[in-house]
Amino acid sequence: MPSTTGDIREQLLASSPKFRQLAQEHSKYDAEIEQLSQATFLNLEHFTHEAELKKLRLRVKDEMERIIAETSRGRQVS
């Protein structure tokens, strides 16, 4: 059984399609947020889109953390 959060994360990335998908979504949201932050001018639509991306990224991160916590307690994640 992995002992650190990093070890658990690596194990889940290797063995859990659901966790892998969440990690890919998180990276995608990060990239989109980074791209928006590089713009020299942001209108209201861009600010709204950025806020929505940050909410989605946080939701995905929370789900990943839940899976890591369940795994560290010995529960099987589907």
C-alpha cells in the first residue's frame, strides 16, 4: 500500500481510468486558465469564462482529493 499522497496519486494515475480522466480535465482547465491570463485585454465574457473554469478545476481537484483520501483509508475506488 502506498504511504504518501504522492505515491497514492501515482498509483491511481497508473491504475484508475476515472482518476486519470480527472487529472487530464484538471490539466486542461489549468491550461485554459493560463491562456486566458496571458491575454492583454479581458472583457466581461472572458472574466466569466475564467471564473467558470476555476470552479470546474476546483470541483475536479476536490474529487481527486476524495479518491486519494478513500484510497489511503484502504477503500477500493472504481
